[in-house]
Amino acid sequence: MPEFRNIHVFDLMKYRLPWAGKVSILHRVSGALMFLLIPFVLYLFDKSVTSEISFVTFKMVLAHPFIKLVVLALIWAYLHHFCAGIRFLLLDLHMGISKPASAKSAVSVLVVSLALTAVFAAKLFGLF
């Protein structure tokens, strides 16, 4: 007879989620991150459009490496949330709901969102 028990905190490191589960958790994390950074985004938007002097302030604020990392985290959150949201919409339409197709779409969401984030990071840090 199998024994069922709750997962304890110490068991979390041994527990192996499938790719679809990881994408689902990251979808929630990215949504929460975007929600929590709304005041920061509104501040940056206000500084960029109020006047020419405030735009110079915006450029000075955005030149700081820590702020660039925060903006990069926000970019990743948006891109991942967008890509995973499309995946979930397709799943709601009963497209790709088999186990192999679901795993493949989850990995593709991770690859596409991280690749797009790398492109935006290169642009943000002035590589091109």
C-alpha cells in the first residue's frame, strides 16, 4: 500500500518539477514582479516625459548599473509573462495538451523568453 504524506520544506530541494510546472511558477513570479515594480515604472515614465530636464534626470537614473539590472528584471518578467501567457492561452484552446507537447512548449517558452531578454540586455548595456 503506497504511503502518501505532505511535502516538507526539506523535501523541496529533492522534488523535481516538470518543465511545465517550472514555467507555471515563473509565470506567477513574473506577474508578481511586474505588479510590484509598477511604482518604479511609473516613476521612470514620469521622469522621461515631463520635460527636457526630467528626461536628463531619467537618463542619469537609468545609467546606474543597479537600475539597469532592475529594468532588465522587468524586461525578463514582461517577456516571460507574455510568452507563457500565449502558451497558456493555447492550452486553454486544447492545443498541445499532451505530455510531450506540453513539455516541448514549456521549454520553448523558456528558450524564447531568455533569448529575447538577452537581446534586450545587450541593447540596454550598450553592446550594439
